[in-house]
Amino acid sequence: MARKNHEAPQSGDNTTLAHCGHDPHSFHGFVNPPVVHASTVLFPDAKTTVEGFQKYTYGTHGTPTTDAATAAFTMLENAAGTLLYPSGLASITMPWLAFLRPGDHLLIVDSVYDPARRFADKVLSAMGIEVEYYDPAIGAEIETRFKPNTRLLHTESPGSNTFEIQDIRMLSDIAHARGALVSMDNTWATPLYFKPLDFGVDLSLGAATKYPSGHSDILMGTASANERCYEQLLDHYTWTGMCAAPDDSYQILRGLRTMGVRLAQHQKSALAIASWLEGQPGVSRVLHPGLPSFPGHDLWKRDFKGASGLFSIVLSAKEGDFRKRQHAFLDALELFGIGYSWGGYESLAVPVNLSGRTVSKAPSDGPLIRLQIGLEDVEDLMADLEKGLAAARAA
């Protein structure tokens, strides 16, 4: 795991991705880091064992492989340090546990990743932590939600499934003025298109399962922290026995090398398809921050360097026909798989149910479907979506 800050070089994103995390001359000139499988680490003598003056002491405390991966993310995030978790969900829940105590108040955006909501409602609430959700469109009025015991503000921009954009710098400034920390799920944009710590966030959290992996075969999460929070996060990580598998860490680092070119293609294809969908019969709305029609487009354009391949559509339907049309659309697709997760090379589509939200409600004009635009040819994906739209209209 990375322990210190790594200054990002003054170079382009793809150059940085190609060279970050591992110096070939640190290991006999080999371009890729070694995959070190380790539990036990031997010490040269008793004094070193007792005093701990050795870089590696036990497998859970880091290996050259995990260090290479965390160093890469630390550079990309402009962070004091990064830690690897066994899933994207764990990279949210474990930092929450590191900083929250019974009696604390936690503010969470209502468009939060749903498994994180379940953890807050079922686990944190049972621990005596007060959980409150706020509307992603609240803006500066978020200040009225803070209490003397508010310890943490957790945000996600764009929001899960409905993609609301928030002013992260403003939220961070307000939270810090009230003595609270800020965590952000930045999985959608990755640190290439948005760097939360540069906007005042204390804890930048992400599912490396998605675009860093890029191939739908690895589960991993990352938490990058600023100087204020890194040591406490690292202590909790160590005490709870968190660690990352060396093979997975290696695969994530390998995925990072091509993430820039993959993201550029995801962005290009998704914007083309989202723009096309806006004019298709049977589509009520397209929820993509990169579209000028999207309510948060100007804020996205101001703060973000790009968009990924994930967005949603709202099908046109009368109340009572939502599920029928939603299922008909999905069942007619051939190239789009029906599956959760995203960020891989393949296109996916899933039905979205927002019944768990308490403040920002689901669209009332039709059923919601989330699309992950993969690396297939755009014309083929459009033809597949036309089949789905035709089936939905006929349902």
C-alpha cells in the first residue's frame, strides 16, 4: 500500500497511466512489477524483528505488487495515500467505519449507490449513527442539514442511476466550515475526468472493478485520502485486517495502462448513442450529464474533464405500463447483456428501481433503464437499441 504522496508528473493522462506505479529499474528492468504472493516475511535478525526496521513485515501490510497499484492511484488522485479494498462497496463502508462513531450524524446524498445505502440503514444505524439523506439538487441549502454532531458528508456526482451533478467544491467548503469531513464516490468519472481531492474532498472512493479493471473480471475498491485523513484511514485499514490480493492488484495496474484510451472510446460512443436516443420514439428522456439538455450539464462542463460510458434513459409509458415496457425493452436486446456492474468492454442494460430513495423520487414519466456503452461499434449498438425500443412500444 502506498504510504507517501507521489507528485504527478507534468504530462498527459495516457503518459501518466503508462508509467505510474512501477519503476522498471527498481526490479531488474522488468516493465511490469512482480506478482508477490506472501503471508510470512522473514527478518534478517531478532533486532529487526522487534524494532520493525524493514519495509515489508507481513502479507496484509503490503507487497511490491500492491504498492505498485496504490502508488499509481495515489499519483492519479493527487493524494497523500491510497488503500485497496476487496470491493467497491468496501471502499465506501470501511472508510465510513474509520471516521464515524456512535452518536455521529452522517449526511448522504439520496442518489447514493444503493448497497451503500443498505449498509448505512442496516449497520450504521444499528451502531447508533444517525443517517440522513439529502436531495442531490439541494445546492447551498445543504448548510441547513448540518448539526453539531455532523461528522461526515458523503456525496456521489454524478448520482447513481439518475446522474445528478453536484457542486463538490461548494459542498466541501460548507462541510469543512461546519467541522465535517467529505467523502465522495467517484467511480463514474475516475480520477482521469474528476479529481475529488482537488475540489476539497477528504476521501476519494472508487470501484476499481469498473474502468480501472475494464474487463469485468476483478473486484476491487480504492480509497485515496488527503494528508488530514490518511493516517487514520491507514490505522483502521491495518486494525481490521484489510488487504488486497496480489493477482488482483496486478490486473488492476495492467488495466490502468489502457484506461485512458478505453475511457475516450466509451465517452465518444456513449455521447453519440445518448444524442441519438434523444430523438427516438418511445424515449421520454436521456439522463447523461454530457448532453446540453441535461439539467446539470453546465456544472458538469465546468468541473469535469470528460464523461464515461454510463447513463440512463426514461422510456415513454403510462402509469401501470412501466414494468411491462421496461422488461420488453430489455428482453429484446441481443448485444446488450442484462447484468449489474459496468466499466467493462461489453455493453450492458439493467432495469432501475429507485423505490429505496427517500427524498429524490423516481421519474414519473416512464420506467428507468441504465445503459453501459461498451467498446462495440456504435452502429451495431444503435440497431440493438432500436429492437428494444420497438418491443417496448409494442408491449
